Amino acid sequence: MMIYAIIICDACIALPKSGITYVFQRLLQLIIVLCFIFFNLQLLKRDHTLRLDSVQCLIHLWWIVMIVLTVTMAKQIKLSGIYQWISICVFLLMIMLYWQENLAEQLHILALVFAAFVYMNGILYVLYPDGLWIEYDWQGTGDKTRYLFGNYNQTGIVILTAVLVNGLDCLLSKRRMLNMYMLMLVGVATVFAMGSMTSTVGLVIVSLYFIFRRFVKHPIPIVNIFIVLYILFFAVIVWGGKSIDSVPLLRAFVEGGLQKDSTFTSRVGLWLRSIIMIMDKPILGYGPQDTAWMMAHIGGSGPHNMWLMFMLEGGVFLTSIFALLIIKLFRFVRKNITPIGIFSLVCVCVLLLMSLFETYHIVCVFILIIVAYYTNNITVSTGSQLIIDERDN
């Protein structure tokens, strides 16, 4: 539980810049590095080899490319990307070491940790509705108010991950439904009160599916329709720059549901300027750049779109690796349709939907994808032990 809490705290908790918080963050990172070394030794002792499946290979390749681009293209070499990769490595090592032995127990522990953070965030918001602190030196655009998980958009991705983990725990154990309902209620209420309509709509979709999942008899066709509409939206609206005014239903959803205007709250301009930059360096992009660079080149703290951010940072190469990871997850779940798999797929679809308009902490994004995949790729054997299913490797 402590290791899960350290990984989540390091990835998700926002802290003001000070000497104390700097020491605290470095202490967390030191513990994560020590865990990385210890778990690798444990795995080598048990299996005498480090065998990586295809999903882990894609994940590590993505991070290696990102770090190489950081070193070669960014003006300042930062260690944050390496620490983030090590955090993901530790999470994967824990899956290899412990999830195979007892998935239910590990998932329950992770669910408890995520739920505790979400409830803590909700309590802190009630006590401090104007934010825990203001990031006055923030160089980007947007609200400088910071909550436990950062701004209101980052709060949405952490709560979505918490809902996924706790939902899977409920579906696997057939217990703790009351906690799941409370978590969904607190999560939706918190992001709605903070003013993140993108996160609110996403969490409402996930919550409604979980509540009424037994009435959804044919979820895969719905997922297929979502994928088609998602690709069309990105190709026509985001990349093509077409106005939504000519599509009444889309305009009604954007203005009524997401509470954004026809420019998606000025995102269209950011998308256009980002695409112009991408077309100049389409293969490898510009490497991970800071907020000042983004402000100077696209006029905002970021493109407010996950795929455009990947293309800016790593071009088609980096984006393709992540796309392959998503495709592999979708293909595997669709070949092994279970209640757990469909709920995982719904959460990933909501992540993709939210990522059309925002960019999120990449460690939290990877944790969500990893949990969605490996809870479906681990099957119960002839006893209490659980084994990794090799059908998709």
C-alpha cells in the first residue's frame, strides 16, 4: 500500500515550489528508485530472467523515445522524465511480482489508495473551495488556482483512474458497491464544482455505465461507433479545422454538455498553430518543451489535445507507439469480452474523449491504461493463484 501511495503521490499530488517540497519530492523519487532496484532483484531471483510482454515493450519504447528526445532536443536536460519512467517500471514490476499471485488483493489495495486520495481531495475542496494555493509564477494561460491534484483538469484524470480501479475491484470481488457509488458521487460533484465540464461529462458517462451496465446488452457496437466518431472528430474538427456550426448535434453537445463555444474555448487557434508547428517537423517533433516554449510558439501552455501534444513532442514516431498501445488494448478486450473488460474499455474511451480537449499527467494516463490491460490479461487458474494469460503476447 505504501509503494502504491508513493507512486500516486509523486505523479498526482501538486505542491507549491519551496525548499521543503523539493526535498519531499526528491525523497519520494529516491524511494521509487530503490524500489525499482529491489523489485528487479526479486524478479531475477524468482525467474532468473526479465521477460517483457509486447505491451511492456511498447510502454518502455515510448518512454525511451521520450527521454532520448528530451536529451537531444530540449534546451535543458531534466530528470523528471526519467523519474516518471522509473515510476511506471516499478508499477509494472509490481504487476509481474504480485498481481500474478493475488490480483484481487492487489487491486483492492490500489483501490483503497486511490479512493483515499479522492476523498481527501473532496474534503480539502469543501474546506478550501478557492484552492489550496495559487501558482503565481505559472507562465501559461488558464487558471492558476491549484488543488490537491493540480488544476481542475488534472483532478479529472486522477478521479477517472480511481473510478476505474475501484470499479474493477467491485466487479471482481462482488463487494464494496456502496464505496463505489460514493466515490463516483464525490468525483462528479468535485469536478463539477471546480468548473471542469470536460471531466464532469466524462465521469458522468462512466458512472452511468457502471450503474446501468446490466441493461447494456451490446456494448461493443457502441464502442465501435465511438471510435469512428472519435477519429472523424479529430480528422475533421481538430486537424481539419472545420467549424462545428454546420453540425447541430455536435454543437449542442459542445455548448450544452461541455460548456464550450464553437472555438472550444479558444482551443481551435491552439490546434491550428500546433498543426503548423507539427508540419514543420512531423517525424520526431521538437522534444518535450516547457510552458515558456509552448507560449512562445503556439500561444498557450499546451495544445489542449493529447495527440497534438504527442506529435509536438515526438512527431509521428512517438504518437504511433502510443496509438499501437491503445489499439492493442482495444483488440485484446474485444477478443475476451467480460464485464471487467467492457468497463475498462469504457474508461479508456472516456480518457480518449477527455484528451481531445486537454492534456494530462502522463504517468496517470499510463497507470490507467496498464490497469485496464492487465486486469483483463490476468486470469484465475485452478486455485487462488492468478497467472498472466499469454494469449495476446
